[in-house]
Amino acid sequence: MANKQTYLGEFEHFVLLSVLHLENNAYGVTMRQQLKESINRDVTLGALYSTIERLEKKGFITSKKGDTKPERGGKAKRLVNITAFGLKTLSESKERLEIMWQNTQVWENTYA
């Protein structure tokens, strides 16, 4: 059985990778846009923020409120950063996926 602390679901992978791609500009709206553009997945901000909260509880990311802006109605952005633990877990998950994808030519030729 997977360890819930270090297990990453598909969408959690995408969210962490989005944080990496956006670097210091990762917040709900930019992450949502990046996911739409890169993997054609249109997600609600609610789903995105609940995933951010879950990843933060697991210790994979941190978030903090940015400065308030009048053009945002006085609301602050919730800026997201990946932690060293999150990066390590993401890297290990990638390695496990690559192991599972090795030698899949038989599958690809059979079901293509």
C-alpha cells in the first residue's frame, strides 16, 4: 500500500510541476493557466486550492500571502513554492514511473 505522506496522485504531480515551471510566480491563477496551456486541463480554482492545501499538509510545498493590490480588490496572491522534500518526492516518483514505462513497446505495439 502506498504511503499517504509521500504518495502523489496524477493531479498532485501536475500541480507540483506547475509550481516548478512558474518558479516565483506560482499562484492560483497562473497555475490554472499553466495547466490549461501545457496539458489542456481546465481546473477550477477550488480544486486547485484544495490540492495546494493537501500538498502543503504533506510538506511538499509552502505558501504565503503576497502583497495586497488595489487592482485585485485588495486581495493578496497566495504564492506557492516547492520544498526540498517536495522536490525529492517528485523526483523519486518520476524515477518509479520511468521504471514502470520501461519495456512498454510490447504493450504499445499490441494495443496501438
